[in-house]
Amino acid sequence: MFVLKLIARNALRHKLRTGLTILGLLVAVTAYGLLQTVVDAWYAGAQAASSTRLITRNSISLVFPLPLNYEARIRSIEGVTAVARSNWFGGIYQNPKNFFAQFAVSPNYLDLYPEFVLPEAQRQAWLRDRKGCLIGRQLADVYGFKVGDVLPLRGTIFPGTWEFVVRGIFEGSDETKITRQMMFHWDYLNETLRKSAKQRVDQVGIYIVGVQTTEGAPSVARAIDATFRNSLAETLTESEQAFQLGFVAMSNEIIAAIRIVSYVVIAIILAVMANTMAMSARERVAEYATLKALGFPPRFIAMLVFGESAVICAIGGGVAIAAMPYVAAGFKHFAGEYFPVFEVSTLTLALQAACATMVAVAAAIVPAVSAARTRIVQGLRAIG
Amino acid sequence: MGIPLSYIIRNLWTRRLTTALTAGGLALVVFVFATVLMLDAGLKRTLVTTGEFDNVVVIRKGSETEIQSGIARDQARVVETHAAVAIGGDGQPLASKETVVLISLLRRGDSRPSNVVIRGTSPMGIALRPQVQIRTGRAFRPGTSEIIVGSSIAERFDAAALGGRLHFAQREWTVVGVFDAQGSGFDSEVWGDVEQLMQSFRRTGYSSMVVRLASSDVFERFRADIDADPRLANESKREQTFYSDQSKALSTFINVLGLTLSIIFSIGAMIGAMITMYASVANRVGEIGTLRALGFRRRAVLSAFLVEAMLLGLVGGAAGLALASLMQYASFSTMNFQTFADLSFQFILTPAVAVQALVFALVMGLVGGFLPAIRASRLNIVEALRAM
């Protein structure tokens, strides 16, 4: 009890310094947590992927389409339950900065994505309207789209201005689903192309293939690719997760940079914290000598220094971790446009705690050792 | 009269450990800040040097990139016969009709494929880009399945080394040369014969065209004519503008992310500087009293402590910048969001970046040292002298 009291009193001796150090820790641990969550957000698409969906695309690269007649051939493969079409549209809404995903899809697309919840009435309204489109909740919130709105898009891949009518707004089944996207009828796209660009008719960007079981998925993927081997458009079929991770991998040096930088902030705060502890220990050389003269062992002195460091880090780190969900919510409000899914994971909280502990220990090592080694006579001679 | 600088410097030197730790924190922030600016400078330089000023890119109206664009053969003929297009020694227009698509290749040491730009071009297309020089091997021969690769592709993709074979579009393609495009975006591309590639990819039209202007000042007329011609649905941009426009999204992203981080991190470092400066004031109350008693004004004490804080910032800034300058040996590659293709670029330390980083460091020192310096200047002479 006495020890704890002494540690607490020591920590509070320079209230301003302790307060500033705690504030610095708070900022650093929060920044670290946010960066970890940003990296998680990058993987949100892959996390949300279903293991019973496969993606079939042209093996050369995504910019090459597949013929429409592959649909029937894929459906006839053993283990396939459903096949849906999807084309990347790449239109611009008002300004190139307003980026969001738009897909031209077949009517059965939503059956393969049970995580997108759409009221039956809206679904029927969409199916009946050739120019109708569906909007995800996150996207609707960003631009304030409502059912019945007309949504004009300027095509980059498909020239011209395209107009769509919002017929439904779908919700994600939970917070981790990205609903920042728009879907419209593949048939609308195809029939418009039939009038304007005949050579681009009946082409499909990717096929989404539903399979019966997760275990059967790899063999189905192999069977699909074998069917189209040596054809004009060879396919590459992979799980939805692998497909999504492919996108993440293309910017993996950015992710690596963010990861490195998230440790730089810990290094910065370590320097600040080590400085605080070094200053405190230096000021108290005479006191440590007195304690030693009274018979306290070096171990005790070292413990005092470690204890003080631990108290400061526990407060700073604790407050940061406790406030994390609120900070993340605020960040999402501010930058939700870029990170539709921004959830703080338990792992992130644990890593934050680990970092605070690491800083507490590392900052106290040098001052603790030198304090423990203080020679009584020299220490007593030292002034303040 | 001011307090001598040597007094200030010695104060920092006396408390070496504290000075080093505080400057270390500041240095790390400056390192992050400078690296971000260097990355952005590198990205901009890469994409700006990709273009020649007198070259003009023609794409389909509304498409943002060459990949999205398409130009029919008859349209291409209309464009290349325009009077503003320069004529070569052999009487042919200096125009290259190209097809640009993406292929996925495996990066060295990576199991996931990256998208790489493959450009179908012609000997004319190579001639139109004087910065492109064959480094090893030779140029592709028109009419064959030969390809040449940019230097950063050759380095990062195993299959794309000299003599390597790539399989796509039902054909084997042999790498017969590696070209150096002096750090421009072409270094991240694969080039081959346009007719062969179009045939293999079963394309009937080109993606884009590059033409050399007869003289610099005819651009506006050329642009207006292409825009107005009812046979065409194309638009034209100077090659330099075209490529630097493609850096915008990635550049904004790098800047927003990097600068937000730098600002948050700087809070931590400024708190460090503040702690150090407060301690520096507290340890020297007696000294400050003496200085005041000797006749130094409050303003002199204030500026002495501010200069001390800024020196601390400068030391940190210089260290951070030195650390960041090592990054010039590294290169960075990522997907350009706009073109969807892999692009590799360098960290470039420009004088502007160095100045910005040092100013940032000085400001951090100044902000951190401001409150402690005020406290020092407000000390009462008698009480301060008693503290001795």
C-alpha cells in the first residue's frame, strides 16, 4: 500500500508534466488504433465475402469481358446453384471525385447476395422498370438519394449520359457489409449497346457463381476453368474472397506504409515518455540515495520508477482504449465516404493495450537501472 | 540586447539525453511528413515526364483513361490527316495508333497478380517518345509476337525479364528488349506490335492515338477541330496534361492521408517539446533571475527560450530530413486508382520539400516552446533569485 501511495505521489509531483505526457500517450495510442482500423477497413470487402460464391472472369485481366453464352455452360456444371452477370459500368456522377461502384447486373444477382436486404415491394418495382436501379444505404446517405430520384451518370467506358430511376434502397444485413454501390439492369445496358455499339453486345464482365457447399467450391472453380480452356476467352475462377484480396493486394505497398507509420507514432511517444521518466529520475537522485540509506534495496528503487511509468501509461492508454469506439464513430462520420466500413476490432484494442504496456516498460528501463545503481554518497551530494 | 546564442546552444548540450529524445520525436514526425511530400513529388514527376509537350493524346470523348477509350479505324485516319499533325521525313504523319489494355502478371515474391498496362504501338510510337531508349536487347519487330518491357516491369515481374515468355490471349510472347523511359510512367508498361495485339485481343478498334504537332501553337486549333468534327466522337489533350491528370486521385489520397497523419503525430512531438522546455525553464529559475538582474529584458528571456525551442526543432528537422533522404534509394509501386494499373515511382527530395519539412519542424518547436517561454519571461526577479 505504501509503495502504491509513493508511486502515485511521485507521478503527481509535476502535474503539468504528467498531464502533458498522458495527453501525448492518449493521442498516440488513439492514432495507432485508428491506423489499425483503417487497414482493417481496406480488407472489409474481403472479410464480407461469402465462401459459397465464386467469381469467374477473363484470365487476361478484368478489362476483357466474357461472352454471354458462357452463362448457360457454367450453370450446367455440377455443383453450381446459380449464375449471375455483372458488368463494371464506371460512370461519373456529376464530378469524377464522386466515385462509387456501379454494376449492370442480371435480375437474379440479389439472390446470390442475401446480405443485401431489400423490401419485396421495392424489388418488384425495380424488376418492372427497365431503367430502374438499386442503391445501397451508405451510398444513399452520402448523396441523399431517395426512391423515385433520377440518377444521371456520364459513361466513361460506355459513352453517353445514362439516366436511372432509383427504385429501391437496400440495407446491409450488418455493419460490416459495404452498401456503397449501385446496381441496374444488365439488359438495359446490353440493349442500349445494341443500338450504339454492336460489337460490344452480349459481353459480360464477370459471372458470380453460387455453389452448393464451401468444400465443393474449389473443384467447381477448376471445372469451370477446364470447360473454357483453349477457347477465345479463357476464364479464371476464384473464390469471392480471393477476388477481393486481389484488389487489396494491388495497393499493398500503401497498406504496408500505413502499418509502418502506425509504429512510428508509438516510437514518437516512446521518446516523449522516456524523456519524462529520465527527467523525473534525474531530479530525484538525492531521494533515491536517501531511500537506499534507509535500507531499501535497489530492486525497490527500480520498482518505483517502473511503477510511475506504468501508472502514466495505464491512464493514457486506458482512456484512449475506452474512448476508441467514440473516436472511430466520429472518424466514420467525417470520412465515411472513403471507409464505408469502419469497425474497431478487439484485436486492435488488444494491440493498443500492448503498445501502451511496451512504452511503459521501455521508457522506464534506462532511468530505473541508473536509479537503482545510484551510489548513496554521490546521490546525497547531488542537488535537485 | 539579446542573450548570446552560445548560451542557448550550451543549454541544449548540457542536457544531451533529453535534447536527443525530444529531437528524436520531432525527427520521426518530420520523417513521415517529408516522406509523404517526397512520394507525392515522385508521383507527379513520373506522370508529368511521361508526356512530351508537343505530343497530343486523342481518346474517346468522356473516357478518362486510355483503357476506357476506343477509336475506330476510320476515325483514326481522320485524325492523322489533320493539317496540324507533323509530317515525317518519309511523308507519313507523325502519329501512332495504339491499343492499351491490362494484363495480370505475378509480381516477384507475391502470390497475387497485379494489373500491368500493355500497349500495342509501332516503331513510330517509340520514335514519338524520345525518352524511351532500349537498354538491353532490341525493339520488337512489327508483325511478330515480340514484346519489350519497361525497366521497372523487368525488375519486379519474374516472367518479364529479357528472354522471358508471357502467355496471354492464346499466344506466347517473347520479351526481346528492356527499355528505359527515364523514370516516366512508361517504365511500368509492356509494349508490343499494335496489329498483333489487337488481333489477339480480338479488338477491331484502337484505344487511343498519339500525334506530334507540327508546331506548338496549333494545339488549340487541333483540339477545337477534333471536338467539332461530326465524324469523330473524340477529345484531345496535350500528352503532359493527359498523364498528369491521371495522378490526381492518387496524389490527393497520398496527401490527405499523409498530412493528416503528420498533423496528428506532430501533436505528440509538440507535447514532447513542451515537456522538455518546461523542465528547462524549471531547472533554470535561478539563472533566469540572474539574467534579469543583470539587465536583460523580459523580451530577451522570451526570445532566448523561443530560440532554444526552435533550435531543438531544427535539430529534429535536420535529423528527420536526413533519414528521409535515404528513402530516395527506395521505389514505391501501387495501383493507380484512375488507370487501375500498377505504377512504380520514386521518392524525390526536391528543395521545396526540404524547406517545407524544416519549416514544419521549426513551427513544431515554436508551438511547443511558446508557453514555457512565456512562463520564463514572466518570472519575478526577486522570487527567481531566491530559488537559488
